[in-house]
Amino acid sequence: MSKEHHIKGYDVVVIGGGAAGLSAAVTLGRALRSVLVIDAGEPRNAPAAGVHGFLSRDGISPKELLEFGRDEARSYGVEVIPGVAVAARSTAAAGDGAQPAFEVELGNGRTVTARRLLVTTGLTDVLPDIEGIGERWGRDVLHCPYCHGWEVRNKAIGILGTVPMALHQTMLFRQWSPDITLFLNDVVEPTDEEWEQLAARSINVVEGKVRSLEITDDAVSGVVLASGKVLPVEAVVTGTRMEARPGVLESLGVQLVEHPMGVGRHVEVNPLGGATSVPGVWAAGNVADLMGQVMASAASGVMAGAAINAHLVAEETRLAVEAARKNSGRRSA
């Protein structure tokens, strides 16, 4: 076996190097654990100019935030490597007393082992099939008012009816601007009560299917209907279907489930630390919480790191007690 493919073991392997994964790695590194972070380098928020709602780091670029996080993790002895985990499998021996243990296969052929796994691979936004959305996504095509509302305050904002929650988005963004237009897009059908709410909040409503976005001088300038009519806007809001990245989870037998709000699929975890249905495997960040912002993802990583360390401590304590009893029995004999 070549040196490159030598199997190295860790207490914990973290699959995913975003806010959740790095926060967990820092927590585990401070707990004196041997930790490897495998970072595919595909953060969901890469198109955004800045991260918002992250106390003391508001407006920092996603790239810079992760650079700080990697440096911080390494300062506690954590190993961070670029790469993609393509599969993982349990190596625990059969039997009731077997302890979790795993092999993780990387795309370059390298294999690493871990006593515990934490999956923080995030999610993918499945964008509506409307021309122009993809190229402006994260810039002036937005989805979250708490992430981007301040930056588009008092601008003319168009809300695209692409998901059932479009009316909810409409009411929220009305907080940031008095100039809101809801495009029903042949998808949204307001109830009588909702029509009354839209009128009371002076929200414009446009019927007809949306064909594309108009882009002028590298900025959104309008929404183009199927009829050809263009309505001017300065920013666009759309919903997406959020899909947790399955990848290594499926190879472990962890299944994705539909989110109760119908916005996508995620991994169900124990709310106290993020344990999945597979013993020894935890998940944190957007893979488990589709709606979580960056700071919430970082917090879930901290909690998962603490839960994993406590799980390892319990195992080590049990093994120490068993060894002590065994040695005591030998001495008495």
C-alpha cells in the first residue's frame, strides 16, 4: 500500500468543512481529540457577498470566514484536508458490545478510519427553472430576508411565486420595503383572507407566468412575463427546494426524509446533539436543519462536537472499568 493510501485512524472524522463542521472540529480539538475534517470546498453560500447575522463577523465573505475557521481548527491540532468523501462503512464487529467504528473512502482513493463520524455536508438549493435566476443567485436574487433584507431595504422587490411559501416571503419582505410586487406565476393562489392581507399591506399582485429576469448592467432590472411584459424591479426573491446532500449518508444507511414544511429533504437527528439513526454517526448544520443560518449551523456543530466527545468519554470509562475489574479479579485469584 502506498504512503498516500495509508489508512490513518482518528477519534472523529468530520465530513464537510463549513461552519458546522469546523465549529465541531474546534470543540473536539479543544477536547484533545484527534480530528480530521474532509472539506469538499463547495459551501452553499459561496455566491453571496457576505455572511449576515453572525455576531462579530457581520458582512464577512463566506470564503474569509471559512479561512478563519480552518486556521482556528488547526491551532487545536485538527487536520483539515481538501477532498470528497465518496462512501463510508461500519467496521464494528458483530455483537451487542461492539463499538462504532468506520472506514471513510475519499475520492482520491485514500481511506481513513474513525471511531465516530460527523456529517456536515450541507444542502443544495434547487432553483426554479426561470432564465436568469442561476446567474444572479446570491447577488440580487435572494431567498431569506434575515440574510439579505437589509441590503435591499426600500428597493423595488419582486417576489416570485415558485413555492407555496411565497406568500410568507412576501409578508416578511414587506418589513424591509414598501415597494413589493408578488408574481403569482400560475403557482400561487391566495385565499380570500390572503388577498385582504395583500391589499392591506399595499402589495402589488401580478398574474401570469414568469418567463425570465431582465438583466441590465450586471444587475436585475425587471421580471419578464410569458406575455412579454416587463415589470421593473431592483431585486428578486424566490423560494428553492432545499436538498440535503446525501452522499456518504446513504452509504451508511442514513435516509433523507421530507421536511415537515415541504421545502425539501433533510436528515432527522436527535435535537440534543445531532445523533442520527445509525449508531456512531452524527449530523449537524443544514444537512439536518434546512432553515438554519450560518450562526445556527455553527452552534449545531458545537453541540454535536460536545455530544460526540461525551459519547467517547462514556465508552472509554466503560472500557476502563471493565479492565479494572478484570485486573482486580486476576490479583484476587
